[in-house]
Amino acid sequence: MTHRFKTRKLWPALVLGLVSMPLALAAQTPPPGAETDWRRANDAVGQLKRGHADVLKWEQANVPPAATQGPVPAGLKLMTIEDVTRQAWRAHRDLLGPLSRLGTANVALIAEGRWTGIDPGLQRRVEHMDEALAVAVQARKAWLKAVAARQVLAHYRAALEAAEAANELGRRMANLGNWSKLQHAQVQLTQSSAQMNLVRAQHAADQAQASLIRQLGLAGQHASVALPDSLPEVPPLPVPVAQWQAAALATQAQLPGVDGIRNQVNFSLALAAYQASHALVKGSRDEVLKLREFISEEMVLRYNGMLNSVWDVLDAARNHSQAAIDATGAQRDFWIAEADVQWVLQGGEPDSFVSLGGGGEATAPAAH
């Protein structure tokens, strides 16, 4: 386990631990911009049994495992793309014929999301194959959105915990006369905003799971399904453009003139979304999120040495949570874009393409 991973797991307990410090410490925490008497503050913390280093060690040792994920729903488990694809097909008994004609190997490729290994000529030889693919891709997208919506809940909770810690500390400072009501009102607003964001996120997660259940034809049979804690990892490098283009030419060679032209347009749109979404994953996950993690770690260390205030730590915690939320959204968008590329390469026509950073489907229409 790396130091960075430990620090990420520490945030929820750390911000609550900061608020649990005696009022003597809160009384000596100055408003932002004021001159800090670090010697007096350090002496106050030194009176704590745990001290700076022991506070962090104690909080780390007492972080409950998966505390922010909530209970895993009982019943049906859909942990992979293959699980959700095969479940979607079970709801469409009319697809038994085309799936049997496709053969076991091709069905496995579709279920696992490896569509580029399928001969595009099958579309002309297997009747209703396009329906089997459409059901698979729609279920796949619904699953990706449900997993992503569940994944970000932990980060919204962490952001709320940081805001609650700041509000509690501000309340104590205001009661002791160290802060004005105006200063306290500002942190109260931050907590209210974080609370509303969590309510929205929970509602979005509930709606995404309900949409997945409807997509799978399970309404009335399952109130919820078990999902993985996180989305699949994004490959470090995108598929080379030349490889996609070769597959597109093979597909278009199987289509009549008008359909071939329409497929060219859809392929260009799908490929652009795929490339842009991968770049955004790299930027949000490999740059912004890593920098936020570094800043968070440094803030904890500097707070431990009385070089930063508790406000700096709490701000870093909120910013880190938001960066993690953004990175998850980018990861979700990439996999949706990747599904669209593979679908188009089998002659499919998505109704729309992913909205990068918008939280779902795009308004950019497919060519018709």
C-alpha cells in the first residue's frame, strides 16, 4: 500500500478528528489572513494526548473499511460488462435465434466488449444481429453510468465531511469571539452546498440504478443489483487511429452506398469522442488528481508541523474530492465513447454521442 493510497483513505477520519480537538485549539485557530501565533498553537496541540503525529496515526488506524461505500445490495450481481450483457439478452427471448447463429465464440466476444474481433460481414449473414448488438450496447452504457454514479458517492461524502468539520470549527470560533457571524456564515454556506451536492449525487445514483434495472427488464423482480465499487481501468494508451480506420473501412465495404456514407460520418464523430475522452482521462486522472493528492499530502504534513492551518487542510480535502469526482466522470465518458466506436464499427447508429464532462449522453446527434 503506497503512502498516497493511505492518505486518500485517511481524509474522512482526519477531517472529523480535527473537529474533535479541544476548544482550546479552536480558540487559537485564527481567521484566514490573520497573523498566526504558531508557538501558542503548537503548545496547545502538544497538550493533546496524541499530538500531531499521533492524531494522524490514530485516525488512520480507525478508518472503518469501505465506510463510505455503504452496504452492497443483495441479489443479482453485475460485476462485469459480460455479466450485464448476458443479463440483458435474457430479457429478449427473441434474440435466442440470432445469438445461436452467431456461434459461441462471437457471442463471447460481444458479451466481453471485444467487438473488433467480429467479422463485420456477419451483419449481412445473420438476421437480427443488429438487435443483439443494440441491446448489448445500451445495457453496457446503463451499467457504466450506474457504476460511475455509485463510485462518486464516496467522494461527495468526503467533501461533506470536510465542510461539516469546517462549519463546526467555525461555530466554535464564533462562540469564542474569534470569528464574526459573517465569517461563520461563509463556512455554513459551504456545508449547505456540500449537503445538497450529496443529495443530488445520491438521487443520481438511485436513478442510474433504476434505469439499469429497467434496461435489463428486471423491474418488479429486483429493487437493486450489486455493482462493482469502481469502473474498469482505462488503458494507458488509446487504440491507434490506423487500427480503428482499418476496421471502419472493412465495415463500410459491407454496407450499401448510402449506409456506408452515413457510417463514415458516425465513425468520425465516434472516433473524435473516443480520442477526446481518453485525453480528458489522462488530464483529470494522471495530472489534476495526482496533483491534488500531492497537495493534500503536503497539507497534512505541513499541518503536522504547524506550517499550515486546519483551514488549508480542509480546503485541500474538498478540492481532492472534487478532482476525484471529475476523474470518475472522465473515466465513465471514455468507456461510453469506446462502446460507441465499437458499435459504429459493426454498422450501428448511436442516437447521440457522449457529452464530455457533461455527465451522460451528448446532444451531438448521430448522422441519419
